[in-house]
Amino acid sequence: MIRFPIDLRVLLMQSGFQLSPWKAAFVETPKIEPEDPELLRYEFGAVHGLLCFSPESYLTIIAIANAQPGNGDFARAMSNFEDVAVLFGCHLLVTAIWNPLLKVHLIKKRGYEVDPEDEGTAIKRLQGLKWP
């Protein structure tokens, strides 16, 4: 299993995120292979979801939910994710975007691009980082 880098965990926690291991306790999950990423559950105010880190240096937001829209937690969480990605030197991805309004927000207001290989993924290409 690909472990989440400890330095990245520390940066996220210093940025205000609460992290915990994610375990699918109530669903049947496939056997974990050595190349599978470790999944972390995160919380930031009313925003919560799942994260992973890939060996290609992507901090990936797998799921994101906002329990109280309009309170500013989503904008602060996304800004903190972006700041942490810059500090750590990795790219930021948001995958499995099923909400078209979220996709429009990420592209038009936050500067993300649609992944040419997967229309359900938005990429934040960070300044000064080599794109694989």
C-alpha cells in the first residue's frame, strides 16, 4: 500500500484539517494491493471527505461534501488544500466530480482544468512544478 507522506499529513493538520484512516467497515472492499493508495478521511469545519496521495505526486481529493453550504468552509478548505499542495510541492486533483456546479466552480473560480484523460477529474496545475 502506498502510504500517505507524513510531512504532507503534518502540513494538512497544521492547516486545520483533522485526518483519520478511512476504513470501509460496512461495504465489501477488494483486497488491498501493494500499489493501492492509503485513504484518509478529512474534516475541515463543515467540509469532509476522502484524500489519497499517489506516487506521481498528486494530492487527490476523492470525495468532498459540505454539510453547511454558505458558511465559507468550502472556500477555506480548498484554499488550504491548494496552499498545502504548493508547500509540499505536489499537484492537486479533484476526482469523480459528479456535481456539475462543483466542476464549474473549480474551473471558473479556482483555476482548475479538466483532465484530458478523464472529464470527471479537475487538475490544479501549480506554478513551478513539473507536470508529469
